[in-house]
Amino acid sequence: MRSLLSLLSDGAFHSGEEVGAILAISRAAVWKQLHKLQQDTGLSVESVKGRGYRILGGLEFLDCDLITTLLTDRARPLLEGLEYSAQIDSTNARALTLAQAGLAHGVAVLAEQQTAGRGRRGRSWTSPFGRNVYASIGWEFEGGAAALEGLSLAVGVGIVRALARVGVSSLKLKWPNDVLWQGKKIAGVLIEMVGDASGRCQAVVGVGINVAMHRAFESQAIDQPWADAESIAGAHVSRNAVVAAMLSELLPLLHEYHIHGFREWMAEWQSLDAMAGRSVQVFTGEARRDGVAQGVNHQGALLVSIDGSTEPIYGGEVSLRLA
Ligand code: BTN
């Protein structure tokens, strides 16, 4: 399967004869393999009579050596390992397994596709093959959950910085950590934790970034408006460059987070706040309260003025909508 994908990854047409000859299989077997490939990955292979087969727009595989080369000098020594899978249930689930065995610190898990990608609040994360970035970084903290306060917001800032490095700008943040472009979601963060909630614990920082989602979907199948890096930049955006930029921001952030915590990131988060000063609805389960968003405090709680008083809203199961 990998050799077939590699052959078609250039986006050019390849005739059935050529594919068969290179893979040393019959033309009938080529057709079967292509059918299986489409079923397994969800990729669509275009077939044109007289020209052959192609993957429209080609495919850039993740390349761990290239990613390591592209890291900044500050981030490279902080990366303990890169684990790559073509297909996985969820990079967060894998990183949590590593964390439980004490093996996740500084390790980034990457995949071309997730079959059970997880989003916040029990949602799923749409994860088509080879189009986006799905990554989870393990990091060990002393000081339990308190040491992680505001971390997910800081990570949102790191992702905005990373995307700016690859030419994707004008992004905003929606509390706690949705990365938006013109109100549409381009990236999300899911932090999960194992270990001692008041002592040594392992955080798994899961990041999903839409890079070339437009090549996988028109607009259907996803329950909220989305954007992707290529559509915003109006050019090809390399997934390897996105992963390297993201790790270059997040590894130093994780390494130094214990020193100042969210205080260090608060001003930048506020400058990117998509909701500041706007009327919002705060949902806790079914219950809804209306107010005006007033930024965040140094713990990363959202401040909302409701009936004349300002209330901090902490993470967890809360969601936020523009009124
Ligand atoms: C959100 O709902 O906004 C959070 C989405 C987080 C998705 C990423 S993709 C890589 C990692 N693995 C998962 O299963 N989820 C996170």
C-alpha cells in the first residue's frame, strides 16, 4: 500500500501498466489495490481513461528526519522521540499509553490519519489521511494539575505563532483554545492527563491542525465551520513544516511552563481573543447564561460579565458561543 501511495503522491497521472510494472502486479491487481487503498484511507484516486490514475493535488508524507532538521536549535534538544504511524486510532490515546508506562516525556506521536480522533467534550475530530496534522506531545510535570493551569490556552498561542511561521496569519483564539480564522476553526487542542493530580503527572498535549482539509472534503461531514492553512495562505503549505513549527513553539513552552505558568502568555492570549467585548452565551451542559466576554485572568479562566458582576468561568465541560 505504501509503495502505491508513494508512486501516486506526486499528483501526476500513472497508467495501469506503469503501476503494475513498478509494483510487479497485474493490471487487475492494480485496480483491486487502488480500490482497497481508497477504502482504507478515504483518499480519492481519480481515474481517467487513456491517462491512468492520480491523487488530485498529490500527497506529502510526514517525514520524521525532515521534521527534526527543520526544528529550531532551541527545540531540537527537547525532543526525545518522534513516533510515526500511517494510521492510528488517536495520537492522544497512543501518547497516554506511553505516558502510563513513563515513556512519553518529550515524545511526539504523529499520524497520517486517525480512525478515532478525539475532540474536546466527547466530540470526535475529523482526521482524513495525509491532509492535516494530528500530533500529541507527552510532557511530565511536577506539581500536579495546578502546574497545568492555563496550559491549554498557552498552547493555543503557540499554535498561532507556529502557523504564522509558515505563512498563515490573521488567526484568533476562542476560549479556551480553538484557533479560528474569520470565525472558522483551523486548529484545536485536547490536553489529557495521567498520574498524580497533586504530584508528578504526565500531560498529553494533542493538537489537530487543518492544513489541506479542502482536498479531502468540500464542506460536508463536519459539524462546525472549518478553515485550513492552504486556503488561508492561498498556496501549498507543507505539513512537515507545520509540524516542525508547532514543535519548535510547543517544546520550549512545555519546558519552561513551570517557571511562570500562564502569566507569561496572558497578554498575548488577550491580544488574540476573538470574543473580547462581545455578547456570549456560556453553556454548562444544558444550562445557558448570557453575558459579555471580558478576556481571561492569570489562571486562564474566562471572565464574563453577567448581570453587572464579572465571573470567572473555568474549563472542563463549559462551552462558549457568540450570542
Ligand atoms: C478540539 O475539540 O478542539 C480538540 C481537538 C484535538 C484533536 C487532536 S488531533 C491529535 C490529537 N489526537 C486526538 O485524538 N485528538 C487530538
